[in-house]
Amino acid sequence: MQSTQIRLARRPDGEPDADTFETVTVDVPEPAEGEVLLAVRWLSLDPYMRGRLSTAKSYAAPVEIGDVMVGGTVAEVVESRSESFATGDLVLSYSGWQSAVVAPAGQLRKLTGDAPPQTALGVLGMPGFTAYAGLLQIGRPQPGETVVVAAATGPVGSAVGQIAQLRGARAVGIAGGPAKQGALVQEFGFDAALDHRAPDFAERFAEAVPGGVDVYFENVGGAVWDVVRRHLNTYARIPVCGLVAGYNATASPEGPDRMPGLMRQVLTQSLTVRGFIQNEFVAEHYRDFLREMGEWVATGRVRYREDVVDGLAAAPAAFAGMLRGQNFGKLLVRVS
Amino acid sequence: MQSTQIRLARRPDGEPDADTFETVTVDVPEPAEGEVLLAVRWLSLDPYMRGRLSTAKSYAAPVEIGDVMVGGTVAEVVESRSESFATGDLVLSYSGWQSAVVAPAGQLRKLTGDAPPQTALGVLGMPGFTAYAGLLQIGRPQPGETVVVAAATGPVGSAVGQIAQLRGARAVGIAGGPAKQGALVQEFGFDAALDHRAPDFAERFAEAVPGGVDVYFENVGGAVWDVVRRHLNTYARIPVCGLVAGYNATASPEGPDRMPGLMRQVLTQSLTVRGFIQNEFVAEHYRDFLREMGEWVATGRVRYREDVVDGLAAAPAAFAGMLRGQNFGKLLVRVS
């Protein structure tokens, strides 16, 4: 059996481009005792992957040049030498950008239940848990409060808004372009929606948060943060989950230096600015997430949207497009 | 009876100077039923007062032009028309920069116990509680962790370091000049001390925190923060209590804009940056503070230092000097 692999060829300076990755085909070895052979069905593309392309200090080691690009996958067991898995089982894996792989059984989780298997990469997986843990453990929305989230049609943002509403808060979503703006209200049921590309975004946003902002779930940074932070209430909480607007940045922007002003705002408004990676909360909260979110998704109280591209060859362009906000929902590659 | 009052005459543009305040003498009325006449003994000077001189958005309203400057005081009851107070009682008041005043009994707290009365303005008052609540509720130091505090010979900083040690953490203090640096270790028992004015401060600081920084209690901002933040550990907590280095600033410093870099650091290191004003914690924690800190001070486990100037007329210059770091310990005005 052969595997198509997409490997890191060159670290990008700015946006990833055609030179960033290379595609190779390799023979897959036979599984040894305790291993299984997997055929990958779905690959998840996520913003955090931009960090893995860089050697800048971060919470995880970078992908090395020549290594297969990392990523979460849903795969089918083709051959098993583990008692835990049988041929045909669907598993959650972290096998990266490749079509087939041999993996130790201990690194896999069997997917069961009625939910479509690829939801284990989205609303019922890492992005959904990121929303659930970051919002509930750091944002802590109270009934009647206003929760704002950007990249709001994405898998994290759409879950943040809907969970906020299930906790009795008002959800205000921000996304790029009128189509996404419309989907926020019509598809996901947000209380208000904004297009951050609209020339009057700042004015519209002010109108959408007449009582100020109690929780800003930070996915994007950049110009959206500049507008939102003018409307934060005293004691507002800002779970910092991602800063996709700056992921391709190559230097600090020109001045003036706004760091002292931000620190002053933190002080005078008793703000909580808290970065997090979902791993921190897994041990304590993942079981509750699967139970609670599973029920919300099954009963339609939390909706999700998928943006599917076909074939591993499409992954590099889809990934670069996601960093520019071109995906519309959870970005997945249908591998085979 | 007459009162000498120091009133706000003009809002300073930068450092407060000779034109900022004016001194007047007024007749004090007789106390009405439920009021007491106070002769002020001690006036507290604190960095937060700089904020009250400005109309910039903050957590409290500014002092109006022509109003008596605000401040905590210890006063003696000269005449009482309240059953709660008798002539000769010492009380904690918020009567501001004036030598005598008539105050409603409900706004006063009688001082009892063996501690010197002016400690109610320092280690056993607002500054001590600021340290206690900010460190324990936000910083949450664990045994073996490293806690860093600047302005460390001040009433907040010196308490932060000593409480950190009582919780099993290592205390590293930063202050301006060799005399203060020496006092941190010899007088307050810090584990390590730095002079932020030393030309090799950044290198010395790195040596003093070989295991990184778990809690940075932020009192000052500016250049000290720039150095400390390079050494923060993952999950570090930064209670933001004050930013005295920037209180006299009139504009944002020149670029590059470091705000995006700070937000990225918050994300990649899962930092908690949390502004606070001690009032937030009074209802839940003040009683514990008085009991616990009272015992620590009485038994010498928490030491404090006072910097006393004589006479209300000295208050404006002492206040301006404090904003430049010239005080050495809790700054008090002995009023009469």
C-alpha cells in the first residue's frame, strides 16, 4: 500500500505559498504488533497549523523541514494488529497530511455513535472543545451578558455564540462578507451579526452592543480587536484563543506603541486577558463536553457548518485560503 | 476651628507641579446630629491619586477643579454628635488633603488594637489589602514558584513579596537604586533583589529568575515590564495593580506597536493578565485580610516601612516625588 504525503519543504516568509509544501509518495510498511494500518478519510485544516510552520516561540514544537505536515484526521482501519481495533473501524487520529499510515493503537480513539464521523474534527472535536472550554472556563458568560466572537462562522466561533446563548447570554458574531454575516443570524441564530469588511463596521458594531461587551472571545486580533476593545465593560473577560489576522505577519506593525494603552485599559477596567490552548482543560472537562455538546448537536441546539475540499492535493491552497478567511465553516479535506 | 485644605487648582499636563494644587484655609462648621468633627493626624499618599487628577477614563471619577484632593486619613475625633464615636477616638476616614473636617459617622471606621494607627493606611489598610487580594486571588502563587514584584519597597510591593514567601514561593523584588535594593533582602527578606536603574539590570534579572517567572505583580509598567515579560513561564499570572511609570505620560510612546506581540505572547504562553482594584475583593476577603495580616504584622512575619513627611504643606512635593519613585516605604503625611 502507498501513501501520498504532504511535507513541509520551506518555512514561509509571510503567507504559505506553492513552495511551502512538497508532495511525495511512499510505501507504507506492514503494521507491527500493537499497530494498525489506517486509510485516512478526513483531514482537518486549522489555523493553529500556521504556528507549526514557524520556529517562533510557541506552545508546540515546529514541524521540521521534510516532515509530514501535522493534523487531526478521521481514518478507517484497513488492517489491525491490535485487539482494540477491527478492520472497518473509524478512528480519530493525529496522522497529519497523508493518505495512509501505520499508527500505534494507543494513539487512536474509536469513533462511535450516530454523529457523522468528521464531526470529531469539528463541533465534537478540538474546535468545539476549544469553544466550550474557553468560553465556559475563562469567558464565564452570565445570563443577560453580551458575548462577542469573530471568525464567527468558523467551527470555534459558531460554537462560542451558540453555547453563549444556551447559557442565557446575548451572542454577537463578526465575520467577513455579507454571506457569512447573513448565515450568523439565519443559520446559527446569533442575536446580531457584523461584517468586519463593511466600511461602517465600527459604527455598526457600536449599535450592536448598546450595553457593552462582557466577553470577547478572541480568535482574530488585528483591526477587529481595535474596534471591540473600545466597548469592553468593566470586568470583561477576553479568552485569547487565536490571532489569525497576525499569523502571517513578519514584523511588529508601525507605531505608536499601543501596549502601554492596552495595559492601562486592563488596569482601569479590571479586564481579564487570558490565553489558552484547549489541552489545558481536557483532563477536567472533556468528558462533560462530549456529553453536553453531543446532546446539543443531536438535538439541533448547536448547529455546525462544514467546508469540504476534495483530495489531499487541495490541502495547501485551502489552508492558505483559510488564513485569509476564505473558508465558510469547518474546513475539511475529504482524503479518500 | 479652621481647616487647611489642599485643592486641585489645575489639571497637570505630565508631572504634577507647583501650579497643580492650591492651599486655602476655611472655617469648619459645627457637626450636626450623626456627624463628628475630626482633626486629621495622618494623610496617605498613593499612586492611584494621579488618576484622579485626570479626566481620562478610569475606574473612579476625577477630582473636580476646586475640590479638596481625595485621600485616606487617620483622624482623631474632636467633637462627636454620634453614639458610635467619642472624643479622642481614632478613626479611618477618607477625608482627603485637609487638616480638619466634619464627617458623617457612617463613613468612619474606629481603629482599635495595638498596631500603630497609621498602619491602617498602609500594611493593614488599602495598600496591604491590595497586595493580599491581588496576589492571592489573581496571582495564586504555589509553593516553589517565583513571584516578581516591582516598586518592591513600597507598601504594596513589600507586602506582595513577604506574603508570597509565606505561601512557599520565592520572592524577587525590583526597586530603584542600591539602597532600596539592599533593603529588599536585608529588611524585608526577599530571596533576590534587583536595581532597575543598574545598566546591567536585564542580565541581572535573568540570573535572578533561573526558573522563569510564575507571577508578576505589575505595579509599574514601562521598562521593567519589558524585561520581566521575556522570562514569563507558561501559565504565568500577571495581576495588574498599577502602572506608575506611565501615569504622567501624555501620549502613546513611539512604535513599533508592541500590542500584537503582547497578545501573541498571551496566547502562546497561556498567560493571565488581570487588572484589578482592591474594592472588588473587599466583601469576600477583607475580614480574612485583617485577621491574617494583623497576625503576620504583630508577629513580625510581615514587615513594613514608612516614609513620613511633616505637614500638609509638604504633601504636593512628596506626592510628585512618589510618582518618580523617591519615597522609600509607605508615604505618609503627619498632618498634626
